[in-house]
Amino acid sequence: MAQALYVHIPFCDAICTYCDFPKMVAPAAFKTAYIDALKTEIVASRAELADVETIYIGGGTPSSLPHDLLSDLLDFLAAQVDVGRLREWTIEANPNDVTYDFARLIKAKGVTRLSIGVQSGRPELLKMMGRTHTKEDVERAVKAVHDAHFYNVNLDFIYAVPTETMADLEADLAFALALKPLHLSFYTLILEPRTMLFHDWREGRVTLLDEELEATMFETVNRVLPQAGYRRYEVSNFAITGFESKHNLHYWNAHDYLGVGMGAHSLFGSTRFHNHPSLSKYLASVKKTGTGGRLVDPCDPFREACVMGLRKVSGIDRADLWVRFHQDPLLRFPRLYDNERDGLLLIDDASIRLTDKGLILLNYVERSFAGG
Amino acid sequence: MPSADVEKVRHELEDTIGLDGKAAIPASAKMGIGIVEILEAVVKNVPAPSGSIDEPLQCLIFDSYYDTYRGVVPLVRVMNGVIKKGDKIRMMATQAEFEVMETGVFTPKEETRPFLSAGDVGWFTAQIKNIETIHVGDTVTAAARPADHPVPGYRKLTPMVYCGIYPVEADDYQDLKDALEKMKLSDASLVYEPETSQALGFGFRIGFLGLLHMEIFQERMEREFDMNIIATAPSVGYRVVLTDQKVIEIDNPAMLPDASKVDHIEEPIVNATIISPSDYVGNIMELCQYKRGTFKDMQYISTSRVELRYEMPLAEIIFDFFDKLKSYTKGYASLDYELSGYKRSNLTKMDILLNGEPVDALAIIVHTDFAYDRGSRMCSKLKELIPRQLFEIPVQAALGSKVIARTNIKALRKDVLAKCYGGDISRKMKLLNKQKEGKKRMKAVGSVEIPQEAFMSVLRLDDDN
């Protein structure tokens, strides 16, 4: 049984230069065929979805679906799960797709949370990232959502983008706060292989920010947002108390979740698996077996629970892990004591969590989980 | 086969190794051509074993391996006599005696036979628990009726290259020792003795026939014996003439006496023979010159192939010479070398200091002319290889007390992936697992963790610049 359901919509109107998620620009016929396959996959997994409490429709760009197709999908999902159990239902959207009608539509179907991919308000940075909207589009989109009396909105931002200055970041922070969302994600740009930006970087056409500037930016975000009332609860996620993403916390607490759609990942009964990341293979697999492939990934549940747990501000919940895995991080990964000595971790009976110094060196701390 | 060019290959046989090309039998295992002819040729041309079953037993041990249940299993060629179950036998070199339990041959599967007699090649077991009693090259004879002399064994090979081998975890020292003993069963050329390093703890100094031998050894240690080992950079054996004219031999740079006590150092010199397509002669000569080689001779073997002979310090050969040679000749050149003697040379010991502390296992002996260059390149290579820590680590190269190169491994400032971790954390875990593998090959020296590659860095200074 999974309490969280992820639905992947791989379609986009334009491809962002930094994105390495399974996605594509596709004609309408593909979208219809894909939604049909999604439905088949969900019906086949129905027994596993009886306890679902959170749904997250991500992408790609779910909002790029035509409204009739989107409406059909939302109706279908509502019929497949026990709506009374649902505590959160999120959909991702691009600013250009977010209109008053869109907001009314998703609200009417039962969606409770909207996550908008803003990334930045600075024209040069938006261009660098291959985004097609403007700052004004974002303002208009957020206003439209609020006009529809839909308030549980997250805005995604990306910073430390090539050429970005401290002034750019400060402007984006001010921009984000002025939009009054209930939730903010501030990610740094991570160069992933098989993206356009990575290619440009390797060819020497763009250079990454230097470490010192990136560090100062990270510290600035972590200072400014909490001052404005957004409590940080994960490395790059901030919320007005009570509006933390329940679905994402589900991932970070290493609880089971089921992902449906092309390339979607799942954690189910201590097994990780993912669907075929290519559309043709995904469609063929659903047709043949009812599932999207369920290719098994290696999994070390306890280690993963530790790694993910430490990303949260509340840290690793020792009692919870003991009950679930009958293991304690300190016994298995004694190097954590060295991290504590170096001032990177706070360790007490209930939890293991990062200090400010540990947060900015999280990858270094994570090396401690490499042993054991 | 369509691509076979029998005549060309016949020519090449004559050109490159000087065999009579006409005697070669054209064959293809895939097409079943020439199989009968080859077997016939073996019968006709390969002499039958001499020896007699009536003579006293003489078996030459040519290999052996260790079986957990049956002990050492020597592989033997029976020269004279018969060996069978229940026989009391004696190793002629070590005088150890055993009772034969089983005899057999390989087909290639191991198969038991009631006895082995003169002319047979096979194996026997005799509950041999003590590995040291079995030497490859030794002769096995009967205890009751011993042969009066052993059969000629193998020429003892002198090691050319030495390196230190240390367990990553100090607790594994005994396991490493056991593994070495077992390894020696099948590799008679392996020479080792215990040594200690301030940086790496207890380990062994091991002599190898060459770099390839060393690499195979390391690979086998990891694959067959599942040992996590750290190998130091290879070194050659030097002759050090002290001021009191006493001569000592050292194979570990860290053992070099204080400069004030050293009169001069002699290094091993080899005769190197390089065979290559003639297009690359210029490149090869340039490389050999740079490697302190002295030109001896050049001969055209055919119109397009040339043989170059150089006299060269062995140390230069083990120091990335072969890799360079291959890249200078697009992989076409072959290299062969043999030790020719020792020569006085202007050598000095270079220490590497991490965080202000000399790491003995990183010390190398270099020619004075190359010291500055190698020192600074080694420092930047180490900077690349040693993971950054919470504090800054100075990396220095020094001749005696004089620092000749320095660089710093900067302290970590920001090292966090502030990205969207949703359902897919498999990549993150993959990265962590890779680190886990890497960790096995890291040695903590003081407060700095040094990866295995760092010890080999001296050999690979040109990888990317």
C-alpha cells in the first residue's frame, strides 16, 4: 500500500536548458494516447492505491495538457482513489498556462495545491534557462489564481544560474515575497548531463558561478526567507507553517510511494523501481503488462532513509527509524560522530540534524553514509 | 575466412620473428580447417618425453594452488618414476615429507587417476597445509628411494620494480600475509618482505618483474583474495654508495639515508629495444632523449619497420614511458628491455608533505634535473586527487628541508545539492555507492584521506595537461 501517488506528465511546450527529467514536446495525438495508458496503469495498480493520501501531478508540464484532457484525467484520478482520505493534491504548472479558468478547473476537480515553475523574474536568467515567460506573466498568473480563491500556491525558483549576480538574487527574493505564496522552493542550478546547459558548459560557452558567490547566495536565501516568515523545512524548501508539502515530506521520510507514467519512480515495500523513460517503450509496456515497466533499482532502505531524512530541518527521526528498520544511524554509520565533533551535526536522543555549517556542507556529511 | 591473408602472415612471421613461414599450417578453428594437420605436426615434430618409470621418482613442480579442503595442490610434470596414492614423497629443496592422497590430470577438468608416471603432466594432493614447503621449480622425489639429484628448476628471476603493499585496514595485515603466501604458490617470481611506513603502517615491500606483473598482482589481490590494498608508487632498486664507501641497496625511497652520509647513488640501466613502424622514429627518439636515454643503434627490419636500441635508466621506463610510447606511436610500438647494469647518476630524494607532515609512502627518488618539474606537477596532481576537507591542506614537495613546490587543497566552502529531490533518488544513491567503493581504497594519513590513485600519481603526471 502506498500513501502517495505520483503522476508524471512528460509533455512540455518548450524544453528548459537545465531539465533532465523525462519530457518531450509532442503533438496532441500523443497526449491522448499517453493519458489512456496512464489510466490503464492506474487501474492495474488500483489495489495498491486504496490508502492514498497525497497525489502529485508533475512533469514535464502537466498544465500543458489541453483543458478537456486535463479535466478528464482529474476526474479519473478522483474516481480511482478514496477522495475522503486525500490530504493534499498538487499539480505543477507553467506561468503561461495559469489562467483564471485553469485555476477554476483544478479547484473544481479537487486539486488543493498549485506549484508554479517561476525560476526567476530576471529576463537574462529566464533566457539562460530557456524559459518562455516573463516576470509580468508570473504576476498575472498568481493574480488569476488568487482571484479564483485558490491560495495554496508554491513558487519554484532557481538561483546560482550562470551570469547571475547577487543583485539578481536579491531582486528575485523580493519578487518571490511580493507574490505572497504559501510555499517557496529555492533550488540552485545543478548542471546535469544530457541537458543543453551542460553541453554549452562543456563547450565553454557558459561558465558556472564561483563557489564563494554560490555559498553567499545560499546563505542569503536561508537568511532572507525565514526573516519573511517562511520556515525552512528542507534544504531548499520553505513554507508558512502548516503549508509544507505533505507529498514531498512523504519522500523525505522514505515512506512508500507509487509513481505512474513514463519514467516515474516508486518505492514500494523496500523495493525501488522505475518505469521506462521512453514513450514508445512505456506505451508498449502498459499495453502488454498493465504497468509502465517497473524496472527494479538497487535499494538500501535504511541508508536511503538516513540520507533523505538528513535533508529535513527536523533531521533523522531515530525512534521512527528504529521502529521501522530496527537500526540506528549511529551504530551503522559511526562517522556521524566525527561530523558532530566538527560542528556539522546536532545529535540527541530523538534526532540527528544538520547545523548551519553542516547544511552548506551536506554532501560532505553524506560521505559518512558511504561506509557501513 | 574472407579476411584471412595467409601469405601476408607468412611474410610477417619471417620478418618479425625469423621463423620459416613455409612451415606454418594454415588453420581456422571456426571453419575446422587444419585441425588434423596441427595434431599430426605435434606428433611428428614435438619430441616424446624421455624418462623411465623404473628410475627413482622425479617430478618438477611448475605451478600450484591452494584448495581450502585439500591444502596445496602442486601441478607437476613427472620426469622419471611413478607417483601414486600412499607413496611417501619428499620435496628436494625443503626436505618436507608427505603421503600422497590423490593423483590426477586435467582434461581440462580435474580428473582423478590411479597414478602418474614418467611423461605425465598432472596434479597430486598430500594434505600439504604449510604453503612454504612447496616451491615452484622444486623436485618431488620418493622418500624411500630418492633421486640423487633434482631436475633443473627455473632460473630465479630478479625483480626489477618494487612497491609497498599495505592493507587499507590495519587489522587485515595477517590476511594480507596469508594472501601473499597463497599468491606465491602460483607466482614463483614474487619476492616480498615486511616493511613499515609511518603513513601506512605495517605492510610488505614486494618485488615484481615489471609494471605489468605489478598490475596483475594488484588485480588478483583484489579479485581472488578480496583484499583492500594500497599500493605505493613503484620504485627501482638503487645502489647507494655511502661516504665511508660502504654500498647499500635500497628499493624504497623512504629508506634513503640522510644526504650527508651519501657519496653517490647508482641506478639500474636497461637495454631497451623498441620496434615500431618507421613513421614514428622521430617521435620515439624525442621521447627517449627526454627520458635520459642514450642512443645505441637503429636497424630497419623491413622497409616499414624499424628497431631502435637505447640505453636507458630503468626508473624512466617505469615512470610512464610505455604509456607515452604508445601514445607517440598510436599504439604500434613494442618495447622490450633487459637489465644491463648500474650507473652513477645525479639522483636525489623528493619528499611530499601533506599538511606539513612528510608522507614517507609518497617519497620518490628523482634525477635532479627533473626535480622541480616533477615536484610541482605532483603537487597539482595530488591537489586534484585528494578530496577537499573541512580545512585547508598545504601540499608541498621538498628536497631535504628545501620546499621546491607548493599548492593548497582549499577547504570546502559549499558542498550541497540544493536540488529538487522527489521520487528519483537513485542517482544520488549511485553517487554514494561510488563513494563507498572509493572509500575502500582510501587511507587516512593523519587527518587527511589519501586515495589509492594519489600513490600512483607520480606515474600519471601527464594525464590531462
